[in-house]
Amino acid sequence: MNLKYIIPSLLVTAVVIMACNSHQQQGIISGKIEGAGGKTIYLESFINNRSVRTDSTVAGSDGAFTIVPGRKLELNFYRLLVDEEFVTLITDSTESPEVTANLADFSKSLHINGSIESETLHELEMNSEPFDTKDVELRKKITAAGISPEEKSMLNQELINNRKSRTDYIKTWLETHSASPSALLAIQHLDPRTDMSLFNKVFSDLEKPMGHSILYKGIKQQVQMFMTKDKGTEQGGGAQGGGNVAGKPAPEIALNDPKGNIRKLSDLKGKTVLIDFWASWCGPCRRENPNVVKAYQKYNKDGFEVFSVSLDKAKEPWLKAIADDGLIWPNHVSDLKYWDCEAAGTYGVRSIPFTVLVDKEGNIIGHNFRGPMLEEKLKAIYGH
């Protein structure tokens, strides 16, 4: 579970890092990122369900930087971004986080001081990394050419065991960290059907400090929707706007695939389709991809298809993510316009991952089906 990247479902988690050369002054973030000399470092906040660049600075020749936010920061998730690398912080204007790293090996060299909750999140990420690494390795082996049924079965069992170990670790961690904002990221890897008591404890412990945040509200809404089965989602609960309402025809999407060929959503009429808005740089999307792959492998023979719309800015990372995550379906499209993606605008997408489930007639069933919710819905549709 690469929690460094996690940003829930209806949301894109944004991270705060304020850099400053003076540790006397609160509300500033200082740091040094080797290899980032002369590069622009951005501070992103989460505003109206969008990750927005609110402040920036140019790092010195040695990678040292200082960002003084233009507004007072409330306790929340923020992001410090340089090139395609970023770090998520949980902080407010009473702290002065300091971030150090090497741009060439960002994740492994990253170190955070001066922000208790950010340090807690970073520790959780580091302890979870071995599970993530093993998960990726196993999925690559499972999708490799020439693998025998026996080997595939053995690897799938190993994958299940690894994910169980990760879940057990998260549960143990939550026993002593349910009041940490990081818990909002951790519980997204649990199942409300079996772990509802942990969800309730986290929601209760964090209602006062984090109840204002989009992340808290979004996760709580998702869990409520799931626990009431499909009722809220069937009525379009969770849609982000754009006029795409459950029961209405899904707007057409016609974009280029990696080879430059136009692929249209309407060409898949007659099949149940999951429109998946994602991007290679979106950690929550990458964490959700195994669930989408699992659903595709189980139900494709029954007529289930995935239509992936990427909000990437460049072709290379998009293609690499498709390969690395084993996204084996053919329907991958993008105009490489980042948040200006035409299809994302049509569907009112303000954060990713964002999904829309479409029935055989081309009408919208509901929005933001993922993880257990997607599994349950497809089981209801196909009967197994």
C-alpha cells in the first residue's frame, strides 16, 4: 500500500510542505532536495476537490528551498511537488516542517522533521513499502507470458497472503493511531463489512480535528454508501458533476489510444463498462488498479469492459504505468492534457480516481464504484 500516493476515491490528496530557512518562524516549510537546483517547487492545496498549486519557489543551486504560504494553513493534507516527485504532509500553520531528499532517489532518501503527523505518515509509508513492493512483483509474475496454471495459482495465493499480512499490519497500527489523520489513508485498505468498528473509531476520533476536510467527508460518505448497499450510489450519490446522472445516457468519449487510434465509448455498447479516470502520477489510482484488474479478469468473459481515461501529461509515464500495473484491457485513451482533459470536463471530474459504471444500453448505473463496492455491484449484475 503505497500510502505516499494515496488520495481517496473522490479526492486527490494534496500535501503541504512549507520550506523555510528560518526555523524560528512557524507556518513555513524549509528543506533541501539534492538535484533540484534551479527547479520550481510547488506547494499544492486541496481546493474544491482539486489539487491546486497555491505557492511556489525556485530551489537554490544546492537544492535548498523556502516556501511561505500566502494564507494560513488549517490542519489538512498538502503536497510539495518537484518534477514528477512529491511528498504528502499533514500540517498547519503552527508547524515548520523541514523536508530533505535526493531527487534521483526521492522516496528512499526522503526525510521529514518538524511535523509530527507528517512524520507519522512517512513512518507508515515506509513500513508498508515492503508489502507494496512484493505486491507489484507478484502481479508482474502472474501476468507474465508463458506462466503455467499451476504457477499462476501458487502466485495468486501468495498475493492473497501478502495482502492479508498488509491488512493485519494496518489493523494493528490503527489500534494506537486511530486519532492520527494518517488513519484516513490507512482505513481505505480495509473492508467496512468486516472492519466497521475500526472505521467508526477513526471517524469518531478524527471528527473534531479533520471533520472539515474533503478527505474525511469523502471517505465517510463512501462507507455509508457501501453499507447501505447500492441505494445512495444508484441515485447518483458521489457524482462530481457535469450533468452525468445515474439513469441517463453516458456522454460520448472519443480520444486517442497510445497508438493514435480513436477509441469511442459508444463502440462498447452492449457491454457493461467501467469508465476509469486515472493517471500514472495518481497514487490512489495506482493502488486501486489491482482491484480493477481483478474485476476485469473475472468478468470480462461475461461482457465487462474497462475504458481507461488517463489524465497524464506525457505519453511515456502513461505507457509505463499501463505495463507496470498489468492493465491488460485494450481501451486506454488520453489527450495528455492533464486536468484539462476534455472527457474529464464532460464528466465533471474534479479528483481521481473517479469511475462511472455504464450498463449495456449505454446508461449510467452509478459513480465511484471501486474496491469492495465494485466487486459487489458486478456480482449483482452477473450473478457470481
